[in-house]
Amino acid sequence: MKFRNLALLLVVLSAIAIAGCTTSQHSQQKIVRISADEAYRLIETHKSDPNFVVLDIRTPQEYNAGHIENAININFYDPAFKQKLNKLDKDRIYVVYCRTGHRSDLAMPVFRGLGFREVYEINGGIVAWVKAGYGVVG
């Protein structure tokens, strides 16, 4: 009986050790939802970082009506949305937003599936951003 328990323990420990040594693309990803205040601090901290991108995934009309300064626009509703995202550098840091957070929430699995390393989604979108007192341009 003791031998069987010892053997089982060794199998379990071996499995844990093997799992710990295996890394996957997804385990190295950081894809999280943050508040407008956290997004503002992140944007301010990375203002001069060329590897930092603010990404507005609303329609061009919404973007033109007002967007976060220096944001680039890729329309979530564009049939080529996934292909356009796939052309972006996946090792950069992204802050992503839409109007209220619905589209960006739907987009997070796309970012994850494409292998983006670090993506921050603004909870509540640009509506939350403006409500928190942060400005827009455009």
C-alpha cells in the first residue's frame, strides 16, 4: 500500500514539474481590463515610448467625432479587422477602447488568439474616459 501511494505521489509530482517547465504563448500574455484612471496613468507614463499604442476600435465616424490623443483607428466592424490587427507588432503594449467597452470586450479574444503580448482594455470605453474628466481630440 505504501509503495502504491509513493508511486502515485511521484507521478503527480512529475506531472506538476513537467507542466511547470512548459510555457505557452498564452501564459506569457497580459490581457486585462483597466479603469479609465489606470489607462490615463499608463498613457502618461508611456507618452514617449515608441512601443506603446493607443488603439481606438470604433468606427471612423466615431473616431473623427473625438478620440484619445495619438490613438490609431481600426474599425471593429471592418470585415478585415482581424487581418489588420494581425499586421500590428504583437510585442508592443496596447491600450484598446471603443465607445462603452462592448466591442473591446469582444475583441480581447482576438488579441489573445493572435498572440499579442500586452493589451489593456479600458473598462467602459471612451464614455468612461470622458466621464472621468479626460479629454479627447478630433
